Amino acid sequence: MVKPPLSVAELAEAEATPARRPVAPWWKQAMLYVLAGLRICRRDIAGIITLAGLFSLPSLAAVVVGSYPGTLAYWIGTALPWITITLGNISMVLAIEALDAGQPIIPAQILPAAIRWFPRYIVTNGITTFLFWGIFTPLQWLLGQETIRLNWPPYAPLLLLIIPMLIWHVHLVFATYAAIVDNHPGLRSVIISISMTRRRWLMVVTAFVGSVLVEAPVVGPLYLLITHVTNPVVATGFTWMLVMFMRPLFIATLHEIYEDFRPLPPPHLQLPLPLMRFFSRQNILKFRPRSRSAGKEARQPLAPAGERVHGHLIQLTTLVSRYGRRL
């Protein structure tokens, strides 16, 4: 039987509807995201090492100061790693974002941007810290009381809660990206992170663990050496130095997941923007569609410096022309 020809409306609907692509299993998606994170990190290895080394210096200073006796040395050694914990994390997120946009890592530009985003980061992570430890601190205490009664080892509560803690952690981890990359307020960033991970938490957990396992052959022996350090201030300093050098890969992996499943930019961040606001925030032109292909852009080579400058001039000219038409 010959089928009747399609109408114009049906043809238009068929062209507008994209063809469904087969979705890879969750474990394969996780593996692809880890590989995409590795490809991003390979684009500027020297820049990543420089930035990680720069923000490891406060923790190294904590190791030196914490080696001396006295209350003042203790408090200074305890406070210094927080520079690595906070500004180091913000800087690495911005660095991976720059690499994915085809730009090199320039610490002189990233450090001021990290300081500018510090208040937003503190608010967002204050909310996630409350949501995380507000749940698991009482649970650890309750399980600790029960394990003491049963004569179980002291680390038994942590072993019982490690998987729920990891699952809840990946539900909250994208709040930093939503706050810094997309300029969302703190509470909205947390809501975006939870909603993003709700249906794909198993893939995100696997990708996160996979990125850590890639570094495990080097990181594992070093961490075992740190566990033998008896001074807690010195051990904390060494630990955060190690974490700082681990950050690039799992931040790049999570960055690729966020880029593929991020929500649309809010209306107040869409072009055209006033010029002063454009220069006071990150480049809003970075809002770009992604192909859900586990970091397709990471496979593109870094453009030469001349081409990058030419591209920035074209973007700026386009923005100025749109701003002029708006006036």
C-alpha cells in the first residue's frame, strides 16, 4: 500500500524534531566524562601545575609554621590552609572554564577573579556545608554511640555512612559551578545542583570516583605517608597540598558534566548587557549550546594567541553594536 505524501506541517515538524541518539549506559558516560576531563587538563599542563603550585604555598607555609611550638604558630598553621581550600578551589574552577573556552591559564588574571567571586563562593558553600554536615554529624554521633555499645572499631560509623555521604556530596557539588560559572545566587545554585544530579547521581558518583582513581596510584602512597605524621597541623597542610594537585582532574570532569546538563542562563544575564556590567563579570558570551557528547569541545586544539585576540575583538565589537542598537 502506498503511503500518502506528508503535509508541509508534518515535514516542518519532522525537520524541527532532532533524531534520537542512543544513550550510553551510565558507566560508559562516566568513563567518557573522565576522559574528557583528562583532555581538558592536557591542554595546558604547565599552567595547571603553576596554578596548583601557587595555591599550595599557603598549605606549605602551614607545614612550616605548624612545626614550631606555641599557640600562635598553631592558629596561624590552622588558618593558612583555608586559602588553599577556598581561593584554590575557585581558581581551579575558573582555570578549567578558561581552558574549555580555548584560553590559556594566566594566574595573574585568575587570582583577581577568584577574589571577586569569593563572597558568592562563601555563601554558596556555607549553605552546602550546612546541608551536608547538618545531616551527617548527628548521624555519625548516633552511629558512634551504637558502635561503642557493640564494641565495633571507632571508624565503623564512617564506613557505614561513606556511600550515603558520597551520594549526597555529588548532589551538592555543582552548586559551586552554578554560582561561579553562571552567576546564580547561593540558594538557587544549591537547588540547581540538586535538581541536576537527581536523575543521574549514579553516573556522577562513578565519574567523580573514576577521576580520583586515575590519580590513586600516585596519590595513594603519598596519603599513606601523610597519615604517619603525628602533628595534626602539619598533616593538614600536607593533605591540602595533595588535594590541590588532585583538583584539576575531578574539577574538569565535573565541569564537563555541568556544561552538558546546565540550565539555560537566567534572563538577567542574557545579551545585550550594559558595558560596565559586562566587564565587571565573567564573559557572558560563554553561554553556548553543548552537544551532550562528553566534552566534544575539549578535543579542539588551543587556538594561537593571534586568533584568540582576533576572536575577542569580534566578540567585543558585536557586544558594542548590540548595546548601541539597544540605546
